[in-house]
Amino acid sequence: MIRVLLLSAAALIALPAGAQTVAVTGATVALGDGSAPIRNGTVVFRDGRIVSAGANVAVPAGAEVVDGRGKWVSPGLIAGFTDLGLQDAGGIEESNDTAARGSPFAAAIDVSTAINPAGVKIGNERLAGITRALVAPDAGGSIFAGQGAVIDLGDDADAVTRPRAFQYVELGEHGAREAGGSRPAAYALFRDALAQAQDYRRNPAAFGGRERASLLKRGDAEALLKVIDGQMPLVVHVERASDIRTVLGLVRDYPKLRLVLTGASEGWMVAREIAAAKVPVVAAALADLPESFEAVAATESNVGRMRAAGVQVALSAAGASGGERNIRQYAGNLVAITRIPGATGLDWGQALASITSGPAAALGLEGEIGSLRPGRRADVVLWDGDPLEIESQPVAIWIDGRPQPMRSRQTELRDRYLTPTEGVLPKAYDRR
């Protein structure tokens, strides 16, 4: 017999962790694959995976049923590229693991070893519907920032979905600074590092790399070999059109490279070339200010124009003012600007995909996360309205099929001081 659950935090938290079948019924279903929303649909997941989603989906016998009437259900949002899990307070050095300026290592750095699933920001952003993040290091003394990770924002100790998921490289203006002051120096450093990695492959015993003064350590060489062989995506941050062209040329010399561009403020100017190279882009949604010389041609139509030219494009949370949660607002704005004469944005399905399946596809993970297609991880968010409307909020969240607490440090502080009462000691002394 099917049991219907009342939609409350207490009821959801009481559900067994990920082992049972759950069906969200009667909701507007957004698959996250670029398709239009489906009215009065159903999402079924079991053992942490999506079973089915869409219209006319049968509810399995014995399933726990969540009444989604009047609500929307979507895949969890994916924030990329971000520093979630790497810092608690950016201004406090001891809590900040985003960059390693004093390290002799560069490409070998693996940020997954520093992820803190108990960080306050993790819970805050989860409550905004973000269930996964592409965590990237900052470059600190080298154009090679290190190996990023894919994490989940679940309320548990196991946050890392995929360690060493990509190599992150800074070129353009930032890369020029890290390489000694010019773009040619950055590209010379990049190509030399790849050549040294190949030297290491040919004769590991003869390769130095253990001396303090070595330009490339053995660990760096081993990490870069995975990039050369196409085993690890290479994420390159560039903004200027000419830099994008130069980076695309790397594929001709290293045909196995799985290149991903991020930033790409002037991507619209070379969109056809990016599309022809079949290189995905993770770009800022509304970077429309010429805030640097490498972004003089920035426009809010950048993402829409790249998408229209055939580029596989997703939205980046990098530099998001107010936190990663704002990526859905950016996606919604790209829908809104389609109504502005002369502007190019995205339709609703494309916009949602740009913050769900799009970031996943950029790293080759579209078969695992980012949509409500069968077999994907059951990262499911039930919203009280259209998820691209800023007034809408999650009312239930599952990650890997596990219900998540609908609270965060922010909500706890809100509740603590909403109706303050005098006591012997200040509220800070109360047990949480």
C-alpha cells in the first residue's frame, strides 16, 4: 500500500537513508537536460538513483510518496568553479586552503584532501538547492593551480564525489602574472611543463624533480601525464578572445587533451571556433563590464551568443556576489534578457541545464549527475515555485537519495534571535 508523506522537515528527516523507494508526485518536473518543464509529473528514485521522471510515471507499490502538487521538482544545482569546502573565512589564513603560494608543488596539488564537509558555507549553500560543486584551487605561484574535485553538499562526512577530477590552469592576465609578467612566459611555461611530463614518461629514472630548484616535481609530472593522455580534463581560465584562440591551438599539438574553458568573457567573438573544436565552456552569466583589458568586449549576451553558435556552455559560480546560491538568479536573468531587443539569452530549459547538466557535461559526468534522467544520482530538490525565480525556495532536498536537513547556520541564528528572551547568560552560551 502506498503511504503518503506530509511535506515537512520532520517527516523527511525521518525517512530511512537512501534505501527505500521515494516518489514525488503531482509536481512540475524540470529534468535539467534542456527540455521544457513537465506539468503534473512524477519523479521516482530508489537506492540513491533516479528510476524514472516525467509524465504518466507509475508509482511503485510500497513507495514513500511526497505530495508535490503546486510545487516544482528539479535536479540539484551544480556550482562550478568554486572554493566550497576549502575555506571557512577567506581573510583568516589558517582556515583558507584555496591557494598554496609557498608550496614546491603545483599540478600535483589535490584539493580533495582539504574538503571540510562541516564547513558552515556548505550547509548554507545546500539550503539554496545546490547539491554538488566543482571545487577548484587558486593558482599560487604557478600557472598550475592543481587538481580540483567534485563534491556533494550532503549532511555527512563523505563529501568527495570524485577526487582529482580536473587540472586547473591560469592563463591570460592571471597566468601572465604567475609566470613572470607576460603571456608568452605563461605559454612557454605551460608547454615546457607538458614536455617535461613526457620526458618523465620516457625515462622516469633519469628525471630529476626532487631538487628544490626543479621547475617540475615528479608529482607534477605524473599529474600532467593524465592531462596529456586525456584521462583528466584540463580546465583553462582565459577571458580574451585572442587567448581563447591560442588555447584552442593546444589541441592540435596534444590531440587527446580534454579541454574545458572557463571565464571566456569574450567567448562570443570566437564562438564558432570554440564550437568547431567541440570544447565546452563554463562562463560567468552576466559579466558585462570591461573591468580588465582582457574583458573589454564583455557582454551580457555572451552566454546566449555562444549557445546559439553551438557551444556547449554552462554557468560558473566563480566570483558570484552573495554566494554560489546566486547561480540560479543568473540563469533566470538569461531567460529574462531574451525579451530585451538586441540581447541574446537562453530559453528556460537551456537556462536550467546551464546550472545542472551543463557543468556535469563539461567534465564528462553527465551520465552520473546533473539531471533527473534514469540512472543518475538522486540529487533532487522540491521547490515551492519556479526554481529560476528568486523568490522560490527549496522545501525538500535529497542528495544521493538521502533527505537533507532543512536548516543551516543562518536559519539557526535567525531562529535564535527572532524572539530574544533575557536570561542569566547571553544567548551565545546556549547549547545548540
